[in-house]
Amino acid sequence: MGRYPLKATIGEYMNATRDYYAPRTMQDRAIILNAMEREFAKARVENPELKAEPANWGEREVITIMLALRSRGLSHASQRQELAILKGLLRFTGNSILDQMKAKSPHVFPKPISDRKPSLNEDQLSKVLRASDEMKGWRGECIRFMMTTYAHTGMRLNELRMAEYSDLDLKNWTIRVSHPKGERTYGVQRVIPIPEPLKPTVVRFLRERERVLTESGLLGVKPLVFVEDNPEQPVAIPTVKSWASEVRARSGVAFTVHSLRRTYGQNLLNRGASIETVSIALGHSSTVTTEKHYCRKNADSARLEIVQAYQRSETLPNRQSGGIEREKNMTGYA
């Protein structure tokens, strides 16, 4: 394995699993594993007794990684995700230490607590979109376009990040999700309508995009959104998250890209769309996920629906034709 056995093992693991995952998934895994490798290398400088070979890792080495994840301030969900990727790497080497630790000491692992933000109300969403509208330059155009599009299409972070220019259809005002979640396994492409509030932002973004590419002398760039110094590549995940963080600070609204997705689903439901329609729009395989984690009919809508249901029933013809007035038809009448 040479001087850097963890780095070499990561390379072997990535090559062995390349055909099983989408390119973007492989890219994300590589970023996470390489970050672990750098953190572990620093830890070994201070503690040379840590074992270098992942196949020989024990509890001490795993805890070193877990402490590094916590020191980065990652949420419980992010820690669990990165530990799952580490478990895959260790299993590849024949090492089941993570499984053993979880069976013996489950309390040391991050709890599966959902840190997803709820959907935004109308005032909160307006603040977020106004804050993104204040950003300047090409970077500002990208932020404005992405935040507004997330809020009005319900696309996942990666679905819009990986979108290509050809996915837009301005004739029919739609955007195709060509890289859905689980695209190499269970994922299915879908087409989402671009609603009226989003159209001006799309047009403005595309004009600025054309200007930037023309000045750069580039033609046929595939990624829809990109950073100015690297137009050939889609914008990276950390960049999108940092943009959302900046809008959070400017707007004063605690939101995430995922809460914009929830807001889209909730707004559709509030406007009378069926749960089946919302489920399809969000790219869920069934309405169970939609109902459980995303959209709930609000109290006002529920009350209105109940009142309307009774109003409809009162207008229906009386099928008893006055039978209730006939004493002999009344149950229990003597």
C-alpha cells in the first residue's frame, strides 16, 4: 500500500464500485473519503500509534474519524451519511469494526434526528427571494436563479445543480430533471412546469448566462449553472450550500434548499393539487413519503374543505322522500 494506505484503499474502492453508482454519487463519495483521509493523516502525526491500514482499523481509529466529523460541526444526519460511506470502505477491506461498534455501543453514534427545516410561509419565502434578488454579478444571478427555481419547482439540490442547458424547454415552459435521485437504480426522469412567478427569473438568468459565455468565447457549454472560472463543470455542492447560507444571513430566515422543496410541495397542496399530483411533481415513488415527510394540509384548508363538504351534502336530493316523517319508518318508534 505504500506510505498512504488509506488513500490507496480509497482509490481501489472507488474503482471497484464505479459501475454501481452515478458519476455525481461517485464524485461526492470521493470528496467525503478524501476529506477523511486528510483528517486521519493529521491525527496520525499527533498519534503515530493509530493504524494506517484500514483493514486493521479498530475502535480507536474509527473514533478518531468520528471526532473529526463532529469538530467540523456537521449535523447528525451528515455525520451518519459520512459514516455509512466509511462503513462501505471498511467492508470492502473485510473490516467489520463499524458494525461491531454499533452493535456494542450504539449510544456513541449520532442519533437519527431529522434536522430538516419545515416549509416556509409566504412572508418567509418573500424574504428569501428578496435577499437573493439583492446579489450582484454572475454569482448573484446564479444564486437568484437557483433559490427561486428550488422554491418554484421543488427540485432536489443535486437535480438542479446537475441540470443541463438542454433540459430547459422555453417553448413549453418546462424543465426536465435528467439527473434524478437514484438515476442508475430507481430514479426516473420527470418534467416539471415552470410557473409564472419563475419565468422572469429564468429569462433574466439565460440572458446573463449567454453574455458570460460570449465574453469567455465558449459555445455549447452543457451545465445550466456554473461558476465563472469553470463553465464546463456543474456548480459544486459546497458552493450551492454556501450560497444558501449567504441568503440565510441576508434574509434572516432559517431555511435550507430542502425546505424550499418542501415549500413548493406545501404550496401545491394548499392551492388544491391532489397528493398524487404533488408526489409526482416531487419525484416520489409513492404518496407515502409525500404525506409523511413533506406536505400536510393546513388547518384553514382542512376547515374550509369540511364546510364545503357539508354544503355539498345539503344540496343533494333527499333520497328518503320524506320517509323520516313517516313514524313507521323511524327506528325504535312504537
